[in-house]
Amino acid sequence: MTSLSSLFVAGPGGVMTDEVGVVTGDLELRTELSDDGRFRALVRYEGADEWYAITGGSCALADPRDHEPVHSLLLGLLNRPEG
């Protein structure tokens, strides 16, 4: 399994998670790609221990080289410090 992490600031609407609903503020995005091509996106409050699954944030990637571009795209959508 490979993983990538990035810090970001969620916009006013926050990020919807499966476990706790909407999270807002200073967050960290982690994306994981399993050996069988399953992609999963998680988020946590910056510095916290618990990770939460982003609602709708899992899929299969056809090529493992797509992990980094998909991570970057997701980060660009979630990082909205100005709203």
C-alpha cells in the first residue's frame, strides 16, 4: 500500500465524512492506494489521531501512476482557505 498526505484548509462547507459528518478548519488529507488498485481518501484534523473516510472518496484506479494526480486533484478541490 502506498499513501500520500497533504495539509489543507477546508472551505465554509467543510468536508463530508462517513463517520462524523462535516469536518472543517485545518485538516490533513491522506490518500491510499492498495496493491489491488483500490483508492481511498481520508481526512483528519491537523495533528489528530483519528482518520475519517471522505464520503464518496473511494474508487478503483486503472493505473497506480494515477495515485499522485488524483491526490493532487482532490487536494485542489478541498483546499479552499478563502471559501
